[in-house]
Amino acid sequence: MSDTPAHGDADPTGELTLTSPAFENGESIPERYSRDGRDVNPPLSIAGVPEATVSLALVVDDPDARAPAGKVWTHWLVWNLDPGRESIPEDWDADAAEGINDFGEVGYGGPSPPDGEHTYRFKLYALDEELGLTPGATKGELGAAMEGSVLARTQLTGTFAP
């Protein structure tokens, strides 16, 4: 499964960008967005969506969880976002499909590293189709559904330490 689009880094392609007014790329994610804080998603800004985009998908994960959890930890899966969307507000009540995270919940689950600072990847994908996945799908299912449909991708990273 590690070779599907939802897994690994989303090395930028095209003009697609994802930023946050809450933290700079590579910088610390404020505590309010963590499991011990308000556990709400940070605000995100989207730009440079290719004209041929039919939908967007967002994957938030923690590759540093491999040592303590034995896998890359999934924090949020969202797909079939409107390609005209320019932002995702803080504490967003999603108007798109959401998958199950590794906390066993549908929706956003904030940072909660058990062993020091971790890096979190906010990966955005521009897709040439809407995905026919049922809400509550897994990261593996999302990655398989996106296979062959990615027009552009980008990644915003943030760090968090307990």
C-alpha cells in the first residue's frame, strides 16, 4: 500500500499550494489543534488548483509515529472537496467526505505524540474525478481510489511536541 498517492510524502507538482495562517511550513503547530488542546483542525489556505481539477483530497498523517505505533499514523482524511474551495476554516464542519483516522474516529484527530516532537504532513491532492468512496473509508482505500487521478499535489508540514 505504501506506493499509493495517500502514502508517503506529497512532493509538490504543479502550482498547487497549501498554507496555514496558524503556522508556517516546517514550524510548530499551536497546541489548540492537538488532542490535548481543542482538538480542532487548523485553518488552511488553498491556491493554484489546476483548471482541470474535479475534486480535492486532503490527507494528514504523522510519519514519525512509525517507532512508537508501528505505522504512519493517520490524523485526517477528506475527499471530494470542491475544487473552487480556497480555504478550510478552523474547526471545519466538513462539507466533503471524511474517512476514519487511526484514533478510530471519522474526522480530524489532532497531534498527540507519545515520545517527543513529531512532524505532521498536510497533503493536498488535485484530482481529475470525484471519488466514489463511502464516508469512513481508510487511508489505504483513499490511496487506491486516487491512483491514476492525481493532477497535482502539495504538502504543508508542521511539528508538535507534548
